[in-house]
Amino acid sequence: MTTAKKPVDKLTSAEAEKELDRLAKEIAANDRRYHGEDAPVISDADYDALRRRNDEIEKRFPLLIRADSPSHRVGAAVSDKFAKVVHKKPMLSLDNAFTDEDVHEFALRVRRFLGLKEDAELAFNCEPKIDGLSASLRYENGVFFQGATRGDGAEGEDITANLKTINDIPLRLHGKPPKVLEVRGEVYMTHAAFAALNKRQGKDGKPTYANPRNSAAGSVRQLDPAITASRALNFFAYAWGEISDLPAETQHGMLEAFAKYGFRVNPLTKQVKTVEAVLKYYRQIEEKRAALGYDIDGVVYKVDSLALQDRLGFVSRSPRWAIAHKFPAEQAETVLEDIDIQVGRTGKLAPVARLKPITVGGVVVENATLHNEDEIKRLDARIGDTVVIQRAGDVIPQVVRVVMEKRKRGAKEYEFPHKCPACGSHAVREVDEKTGKEEVDRRCTGGLICPAQAVERLRHFVSRLAFDIEGFGGTYIETLFDKGLLKEPADIFRLAKKPAELDRALSERRAEQAAERRAKEGKAETKSKKKDDEDSKLVENLVRSIDARRTIAFDRFVNALGIRHVGETNARLIARHYGTVEAFLAKMEEKDVVEDLNSIGGIGDVVAEAIKDFFDEPHNRKLVKNLLKEVDVEPMAAQKIEGSPVAGKTVVFTGSLEKMTRQEAKARAESLGAKVSGSVSAKTDLVVAGPGAGSKLTEAQKHGVQVIDEDAWLKMIEGL
């Protein structure tokens, strides 16, 4: 009797292990034939029998359950929160191109960076840009080990159990894949699957979904993998993260390798050798877009050679060697019902168009940006006008033009307020001292006395990319601010030391809200010990979340301060340059602060001046000082590159470089963990001097800094 026919309760452990191996392979093969090739070779009943036998054996021998078990395609419910996954290599976003000129400029930038002549061959890999949810799949020894969302690029959510339910994602790879392989791609839902899902939702009396992209993203982030399994999701592989051994030398070759391992790659992917061919591909895909059966929002172009990709490297959070050519924005007409003025955390008065709801690109749009005072005048937008709005991908909807022929009689010209709607302070348009021109934005002069700015700054402070204080949302900030308990970031941590005061303030606010509801509903007041216990538990959790952020990374600390023009990317550049918050603040007290900030690659005059302006204000220096009494800021560790002789060192390039461009040399040094500066000082570790080196070489000799030529530099980093 073969083990396949032997009753499960008669199997030995060795027989069960062998049987589970056979079933895993057989079920995977049939999944591939059914879902990938549309050519099933067994009946549904026979397939179900294989699955049932697998489940029965696993139930009897739980210690033998395999990592690539077919049962994982449904799985059990995970915990109420997703675990975090730190990406070994960041999941970067792409820069966008919207015109043919943008694409030509991209190719020129690549050639300039690499020092390539205009007639030198430069091949590109082209592929449709899938409108779905990015995911990273980690395989170890050919077995699916872990899956994660993109998250913020550095850290995502562990959605392994959910991804295992998607038939396009192999649980065990074919052939001989690298020992460690992180495959990245897009989870998406076809138009047919989306229509079927909405039909089921409507039949069950449940709300329908707006578009396939949101449905796919929501399906993958379900707490119960069984819900994900009930949705028809697909996956295209197109990139990779950590990998122990590259199986190809080109982007196109890597996709061919992925297909051999068992992944689906987009069949429309194409290798071309000229910008003209790239643009021809774009037109062809644009024509096919409506008939593809799934959503795309553009085309992605990547330099095909992996060696050139390595030389090009990255800038900020995007690769230099790739760009997304987006399709034109979708437009629609609707009515401008009102114009609201919102005050941002920097005091900017931002006009927002309140619209009669309209569906654009599968998404219901009710609000759109009007940008600024000048834009309203340019459009001559008036309340009650019929306007054309557009939306492209995830870009905020915007008002394109007013349909003048539909304007109603008596429509009044809109007067932009000259006083802050939040605090009544004057709202002015500053004059840029460098250009002598008036800035386009009108800003509140109230500063910290302006509740809109204070609340927005505090919202930013606790946000995900800043201090990331879990559970401390806008409602709590507004409540504590209104009650006078929260005026500056340090107050958050002071309140955590006074849980009774925090509890009282939040309880009072909830009681006020409850009283308002009762008054509307005509109900009497009721007491609930259970509710009191829940409130106390809520405060305990809030205090725990605050205390968990008393130690913070240096770059997050800088970002959290809310300095104008300083976001996540610039904060990281600053943190890498100074290393510690003490060194940073000490430099902010010196006269050459702007010059020093300008020496940081990626930080220009505008950002440098904004940082200086921030620390020139006594109340801002006091705010930072108070905050540092409550929190510890971790130093920004130098990037650790195994075997790198320049990790953590400050390097300056001067003179002409003959074997690589200045941009390439800088990018290469930074990729090896070095800090590249534009000026020489006693803190400089190494100067790479080419022909024509002038004052920087003199400064290096003056300070006794090591000086080497380009050949010595290349020899130093050879093989890294």
C-alpha cells in the first residue's frame, strides 16, 4: 500500500514527512497550472482531496508542518497588530516624468553622471507601472521566509501570512535560486476580480470598494489571512532587495531569472536601446492600457546594466537609474461649493477647494488644492463656479480651470484673507531678501501664539516619521492644547509623569462630548464603572507609548522640530553630517552655520537659511533645550560598510577627475559610508585632488589633512 492511499492514522512519522513533501510539490504544481497557465490537469474534486489529505496529516503530525505548506495559503488569524520588518535594503520610490522632455532629460542626466558620450549605447528595461501595493518577499534556501509592505521605505509591516495566500507567490522556488533572495513587486487586483468582489459586497449588503488598488491594499493588510485568501489577488515581480548572489548582469536578465524561479513577471516588459524606442514603448502601452484587465498609471524605465545601476547609485530616496513616466492626469467637472483657508504648521495659509463630490479615476474627490492666493486670482475662481479638476495617481487633486461659460450671474470675486483665521494675527507675504520678490505664500505672523500652528506642529512632532508616538492622535493634542496642558513638545513628556492630570483632562473632554450627544438625543446621564476602567487603561497605554519614545534617533529628532524645508530626507542628511545632536546644536551657535550647512550634499541655500532662521529665534532654542531635558537623542551611527576604509570619514573632492565624474565619485564615497563635504577644515579626513586643485588643496596642506590623487582613491575602494 502506498502512503498516498494509506489511512492517515496508520502513517508513521517518517511516512508522514515523505507524504507532506509529495503533497506540497503536487499541490504547488497544480496551483501553477491552474492559476498561472490556465491549463488544469485534475478536477476540482481531486484537487480538494489533495488539500484535505495534507490538512489531515498536518493535524496528526503538527511538528512536521513545512515552511512551504499548502495550508499556509489560508493560515490562522495573526495578532491584532502587524509586527515591524526592517528592510535590509530600503524600498525606494521613483522620480516621475510627465512629458517626453522629462524622459530625454532623465537620459541626459544618466549620461552626464556616467560621463558617457551622446552616441554611446545605453540600454533600458521598460515595464508597465502596476497600480497596486508594493511588497517585499524574502526567501532563504528557496523557501518563502517573510513578506512585508513598503511602509516608510526603511521599515514595513509583516504580512507574511497574508502573502502566502496569493497563488502567484511561490512558497518554494524552482531551480537553484540564491541562498538569500528578496524579491519585490506589486500585489494587484484585476478588473474582473474587483467587479466580482463588489458584486459579492453588494449582495451581502456591505459597502463596495472605490478601486482595485485600494481593494488589493486593504485585502493584503487584513488581520485575518482567511479574508485575504477569499480575495482574488495577483503579484508581478520586478525588483529585488537583499540577494546573496546575482543570477544575471542586466535588469532584463534578472526578470528572466525570476520567471524561472516561479514568479510571474509582466509579459509586456521590453528591452530597448534608445530614448526614441523608450517613448515608442510608452505610446504602445498607453494604447493597450484599457484592455490590460488591470490598472497601470504609467511606465517605468530602468537602466538595464546592473553595473551601471551600481555606479549611478541613489539620490535621496530614489535611484538615479530609474524613472516612472506617468500617464496624463484624469479630469472631471464639478462645482466649487466653498473655499476654506487652512493654517499649516509653518503658518502658511493654504486655500482648499470644497467640491461637490465627483469620481475621478475611480476615487471620490471632495476637496482639491488651490495652491495659493495668486493661483486663485489666475483662475479667477469664485464660489459657485463649475471647475475642472484633475488627479494623477496619488497626487492631491487640483483645480485646473474655471468653466467660465457656466458661471452664475452675481458670482463675487474671492477676497483672500489678510488675517489668520485661527488667531487673528496679520497674515503677510514676506519678501525674499535674495531675489527682492514677494513670496507666493501668505503666512500668519502669530508664531507660537497661533493655535493652528501650535497644534499642527505638535501633530507633526508625534507623527509617524517624527517621534511616532502611538495612539497620540490629533484629538488628544487638540484637547490638551485647549485645556492649556500642552503648548510645546516637552509638555508631552512632562504630562506622562502626571498620569492623573492627563486622565482628568481627557476624561473631562470625553464627558463634555458625551453630554453634547445626550443633549441632542434627549437622554439622561449614566455612570459606568466599566467605562471608567477603559479610560484608565487608555491613559496607561498612552503613557506607555510616550515613555517608549524618550529615546529617539537623531534624524527623527531633527525632522520632528518642524523646521521649514526640513523633512525626512534633509533631516537624515543633517544627522549623518553632524553625527550627534550636541555637535549639531553647537554648530548652530557659530557664525559660519550657513556655510557649514551648505557643505552638506543635498542641502542648499534655502534650507540652510531656514535652519539658521529657526535657531536664531530664542523661543525655538528654548523649545529644543526643554525637549532635551525630557528625551535622549541617539547618535547617527556612520554607515557600516564591511571592509570600507572610508566609513565615517569626511572626504573632499577637488580639481578635475578624469576616470569618473564628480557626481559619481561623491555617490560612490557616500555608498561606502563616507561623508562628502564641499569645504576643507581640520575635521576633514581625506582630500582627493585632481589636476587644477586650488584653494581646497592649500587648506588641506594647512590643516595637515591626507591628500591623495584619483588613482590612489580608486585603488583604495577597489573591490568594494
